[in-house]
Amino acid sequence: MKKWRAATAVVALAFVLAGCGEEKTETQEQKTVAQSTEKEETHAHDEKSEAAQKIYEGYFEDGDVQDRPLTNWANNWQSVYPYLQDGTLDEVFEHKAADGDKTATAYKKYYKVGYKTDVTAIDITANTMTFYKGKEKVTGTYEADGYEILTYEKGNRGVRYIFKQVDDASTAPKYVQFSDHIIHDEKSSHFHLYFGDDRAKLLEEMDNWPTYYPADLSGHDIAHEMIAH
């Protein structure tokens, strides 16, 4: 009887060990699959990031461009021009100078022309834009007026998303054109703006592009966002 029990114990132990072996193999297989999936996801993320960077730099196909509603820019925005004037953005120009072909002073001079504006803030909703000049403000109602794809001297391109003011009683700019390095229907994190009453003339403007970031960001926050791009 004792020998039978001992034999039974050995058999039982063999089953346990066999089971452990199968469980270990399955866990290893799961680990291999997880690693493979992670590599695929990382590769897909890298490809997506690379594609997004190309678009940001202005390299894309016409067929990739999508219509965008005004809600893509719905937010309260502030001009970055005051931060250039008070020196907050100096670290941005120094960063550009480290890798660029201009001095920090030259970059600041260039962006001073680009950022210059007296419109200190803009509030945007699904169909209105309110422009602030100090304590004065004016609001207009806007409808989408298509987009234009522009080719620049370097060979890269940009998209201007255009909105037309439809309230005859308002003195707000008749046309507003957004440029934010985005060509798909998605929310904007900052933008360059062209506004005035002549649609065609605005499309020719290449030197002055007032730039706006969310109103809840500090000047240093904006500087770091700029450096990250």
C-alpha cells in the first residue's frame, strides 16, 4: 500500500511539472506576441509622426487636404507679439540660432515683422470671431469660404483656410485666413492669421503673419511650445 501511494505521488508530481511546463511555454508565447505587437505599434507611431512632421514642414499631396470647420479654431487666443517685445521669446531665437543660418538678433528682427499686430486677442466660436485691440472689440459672423494651397520659394507648401464675414452690419475683417501647418479636420494648437477685406491680396501676404496661442498659456509656456516645434 505504501508503495502504491508513493507511485501515485510521483505520477501526480509529473503531471504538476508537465502543467508548469505548458504554462511557462504559453507565457513565453504571450510575451513574444506582446513584444511583436509593441514593435508594430512603435513602428506605426514612428511612421505617423514622420508623416505629421512632413505635413508640418509643408510637404503633402493635394488629395490629403481636408475641409475644416471654424470649430477647429474655437478658443480664446492671445497674440505672441507682446512676448517678442518684452524679451520673453528671446530664448526661442537663441535656440533657432544654434541650428540655423541667422544670429538670434537676426531671427528676432525677422519675427518682429512676422508677428507684428495691434490685435492683441481673438475669441472664436463655431461661427463668430471677436477681435480685440486693447479695450476695443468687434465681432463678426463667419462662414467657410474654402481653402487655398500656396507654394513657397523653398518648394514646400501651405494651406490657407478661409472664412468670410457675412454680417453686413459688422466692421470685423471681411476675410480671415488661417495657416497652422494642419491639413486635416482637427483642433488647432496655434495659428498664423491673415485678415482684411481683400481675399486675393491676403493670399499674397508672406511677410506679416500675426500668430496666436491659447489665452491661458504664459509667455514662457509659449516659448517652450515654440522650441519644441
